[in-house]
Amino acid sequence: MKKIFATLTVLAMFSFGSVAVMAQDAAQADAPVAEETTETVVEETTAVVEEVDQEAEENAVVALHKTLKTKFIEGGAGFMAATLLCLVFGLALCIERIIYLSLSKTNTKALLANVEAALKNGGIEAALEVCRNTRGPVASIFYQGLSRYSEGVDVVEKTVASYGGVQLGLLEKNLSWISLFISIAPSLGFLGTIIGMIQAFDKIQQVGDISATVVAGGIKVALLTTLLGLIIAIILQVFYNYILSLVEGLVNEMEDSSISLLDLVVEYDAAQKK
């Protein structure tokens, strides 16, 4: 009996080991399939999430566009359009000034070095050629001053100062128009406010009763036009101050470089008289 029990025990152990080995082999065989399935599910989930996010963004843009369009109409197309034109024209002038001032920047140190080398090697004509081939208000001032060298150093100094004022006027061109649009935009908004309040009081007079429903339309026109005018004025004011900072930087460069040019002319004149 004991031999039979021992034999059954050994057979059971071998059977359990075989089953375990087979299960392990099956798990190893199914592992790549499971990994591929998991990766596929993750990719599909990611794609679905991206599509949902994209649809949500598109819906938000459409909703914002509809809201702005509705508020534009509610504020009164006439005043809202006139106020919006201030933004369009103001931004156009601001962009034009920024481009012009950016192109007017000159490496004054390099220009002064080239003019000094030209004066030493080729004289006034070589220096004039350097200025002629350089873009910017500083080079133009140099050219005008050096072209009057034959009349004396004092004349060169006066020419540089006078032409510096001319270049300053060119740098500040159209700034008065930008300032005008900054002032007109909120003024149109306030005008719309007054008209909206007048409409509200007219409705109160017609109905003979004060209620939120009666005055809501006029007050909404007043608030929307004022809001748009103030937003446009703020935007243009930021650009206006940035343009002023560019002009101030160029003016400082013009003044410093003009003083350096006069020093070079005095040295050159002293060398010529020796």
C-alpha cells in the first residue's frame, strides 16, 4: 500500500511539473501578442483623445467667433465699425513705423571706424563714398556734414545739427496720426455710450415704466462701444510707446555719432593743415 501511494505521489509531481512548464511556455508565446495588443489600444486611445481635443479647440474658436459677432451687432454696427477702423488704420501705421525704424538702425561703431579709415587713406571723397553706401539716418547725417567740409569745420557742425533735425522729423513721421487714432477710439466709444443711454431713456419715456427689460438694450450698446474703444486705445498706446522708444534710441545714436564725427573732422583738418 505504501509503494502504491509513493508511486501515485511521484506521478502527481511529474504531472504538475509538466502542466507548469506548458503554462509558462504558453505565457511566453502569448506575451508578444499581449504587448502588441496593449500598444495598439494605447495608440488608438491617444488618437481618440487628440481628436477630441482638436474638436474641442475648434468648437471653442467657433463659439468665440459667434460671440464676438453677436456682441459686434448688439453694440451697433455703425459705431463698432467706425471704432474698429481706428484699430485697422492705427495698426497699419504702427507696423509701417516699426519696419522703417528697424531698417534705420545702423552699426554706428563700424560706420565711424570705416569713416575714420577712409579719411586717413582716401580723404573726404573716400569718406563720402562710405556714407553713400551705408543705409540709415546716421550715414545720411555724416554725408551731409562731410559734403560741406570745404566750407569749414563750423559749417560742418551746423550742417550736422540742422540735418539731424530733418532726420528726426522723418523718424517721427505719422506718429501724430497714431496719436489721433488713440484719442478717437475711446471718444467714439463714449459717443456710443451717450447714444445708448439716450435710446434707453427714449424707451422708458415710450413705455412709461422703468424696468430692466426696457433699458437693457440701450445700456448694452453703451457698454459694448465703450469697451471696444478702450481696448483699441490700449492696444495702439502700447505700440505707440514702443515706437517712441525706438525713436529715442535712434536719436541718441545720431547725437553720439555726430559728436564723434566732428572729432574726426577736426583731427583730419588739423592733419591737413600740418
